[in-house]
Amino acid sequence: MFRSAIVGAILALVPAAIPAAVAGQQAAAPKPTARTSVAPPDFQGYWQGSGYATVDEAYDLENGMPENERIITGRSAATTRTKRADVVVIDTPDRKIPYQPWALALRDQLAKAAYAPTKLEDIDSLTRCFQMGVPRQSFLGGFQVVQMPGYVFIAHGNGGARTISLDGRPHLDSKIKLWAGDSVGHWEGNTLVVDVTNINEHGWYDVAGNFHSDNLHLVERWTVVDANTLRYEVLNDDPKVFTKPWILKNEYKRNTEEGYEQWENSCFEGERGVQLMLNAAKRANPQ
Amino acid sequence: MRRTTVVLLAGLVLAFTGRTISAHHAFAAEFDVNKPVTLRGTVTKVELINPHGWLHVDVAGSDGKMTNWAIETTGPNQLLRRGWRKETVQIGFEVVVQGFQARDGSPTANGTSVTLPNGQKLFLSSAGTGAPEEQPKKN
């Protein structure tokens, strides 16, 4: 109860805090990120994906974007880095997610259905205007970081938000499951280490059916490399689904575009794609 | 060789620009890559709504019958960041839209580009980054 009140109060303060943070960022050149023993690095502001994961990996972590998808969306093949040997998004020897056999079979089934959906459950959460959940929301679209005493707040441009508590509090009761989970973090030098639990099972990793259970436990490492570079690594541990913990990597650059703002993206305002997909299925299999 | 260089450069520029990426769903489940369409007609409605905008265009068929097509665009935020404004496409404009028809067979398409009466060609696709090198070349 007390915690809810605190979180509510912080959230209520965010709109007031954002303009000040933005104004500060725009008024001065990027600040050096050197820190003292008492001050964590300041990485407030807007960030965009720039390295490791591209829109291809956001679409399908293992295989990138299919060719027909690329053609329809007007995306040049030259912009994909999925096949590049030096790009490590999934840190396993074969760059594949280490699924248990039953889970791999289910993933393949989900992937097949995702490309030709016949029911709502075949379609990923973002398309259906739910949240992406963690860690997917860290792989698609930009985000804004706001730092406050005791908290780091991340607002994602594609929807979804994170409140990361820095006071070492215990996690929520394990029966509570949330899209963004329950995040408790601490600083280790220039790295914000975040322990995330209480994640629901509805958010996939991508469009292509890569999934986890509600037993997923994340350990995120947000490293402030320099004033304009943020590195992200997340350890994914889900003994129900994976044979071993594995790491996903991404990197962001600060968005230095003058006057940039993150705008509302109210997905449910006019979503029509889901119905078009299901209509296509009905037309293909009229029964 | 020159083409390869240009493509490579585009890839490199993209890698270092901090544009918002907005791809998110299986467009190929919704639209048919084997049914590219070029639609010439009159704009009847413009919807700048999330998560995707829509242009509605009256298109005359070969039999003279008029069909109102719905053209999906990227989201309004992306359109605005690419320079699109409310008055950019107006009702009554004669336009040429390129895209891919919906798999359900309805007069619905995912828009790749729209060419305005003044010859300006605007990129409509949903998965692009909005980066200049991804814009279609002007005719």
C-alpha cells in the first residue's frame, strides 16, 4: 500500500520533471559521464537503438526480417546486420535461444502462426496494442530516461514504462505478474544493474513467437559507456523454458536532435491491422 | 559497383543515425507481397491516427466504376518527423499511391509512397527509420 502510494507520487511527478530534464539537456553540450563515489552517471535524455539489434532483430531475434516483409515495408536489405558475424545479439555459440525441446517445438509453432495468424493469440502483443513487456521494449524504438533520487524511470516511445527502484527493496509477491515486471536496481560503477522479476507470460521477445514463461528472471546491465553511448546486456533465466541462462545485447546512442520530443503513441486509437490479418485467414480458409 | 557503394553507404549512415525505429508487426500477414498496386485517384479522407495513419482515395476502375481504397501509412508520429503536416495531403488532391494490397481482397493497401500533385513523392512505409537515405527518389 505504502509502496503503491510512493510509486504513484513519483509517476505523478514525472510530467513535471521531464521538461526540466529536457531543457537541461538541450541547453548544454553533452555532459561528461565521469562520476564520483556518491553520484551515479547522469544518462537522462533520449536514446535510440544504434548497434547490435536493428529493426531486423526486433522483428525476429534469431533470423531477422523475412524477405517478403522487407519488400512490403520498403526496407533495404542493406540495412540488415542480422547475418554479420561481428554482431552479437544472442550471446550463445550458435546465436540461437537455448530452448528446451518442447519449447523449441512451441516456438516453431508460434512462429508459423505469427506469419499466418488465424486467431488473436497468434499475434504478438504489440500488434494487438498491448505492451511489449520486458526485455522486448528495450529492443524496439527509442526511450527517455529520467533519473530521480531513488529511482530511474524509462518511458518507451512505443508505449510501456519502467520504474526502477534503487533502494534495495524486496521484490513483489511472486503471485503478482506485470508486463514490465518488478525492477530493483543498483549502480556498480557506470553500470546500472537491474534485477527484474514478476514478469507475465504474455510478452514475447519479438514478432516471431520467441517466448518465455512467467518464471522469467532478468538481470539487466545498463552501462553508460560515454555521454552518448549506452550499452545494454540482459541475462535471461527461465528454467521452465530455456536449458541455460543466455544473454541478449543491444547498444544505444543519445538522440541529440535539437528539439526532439517523445510523442504519444496511443496504439488503440485506430488499430485495424489485426482484423485485416484475421480476415486474410478467413479468406484463405473459408469454413 | 556504384550501386553497391551507394547501398553500403546508406547502410552505414543508418547505423550511425539515431532515428526512431517503428517496425512492429507482420505486415506480410496483412498484405500480399505478390499484389503490388499503383493507384491513381482523388483523396477523400486523411486519418492521422495511431498506430497507423490512413489515406482514402477514390480510384476509377477500367469499367469506370469508382472504388474507395484505404491506404495504410506509417504512424502519425513518423509522418510528422518526416516533414508531413496536416495540410500536406488534402481532400481533393489527385495522387498516385504505390503499395501492396491486403490479403483479404478488400480495397485496402499498405502504402509504400504517395506522389502529390506537385510531383513530391512521400515515403509511407511503416518499417523504415525515416532516415533520408531511405526516402524514395523523386521522379
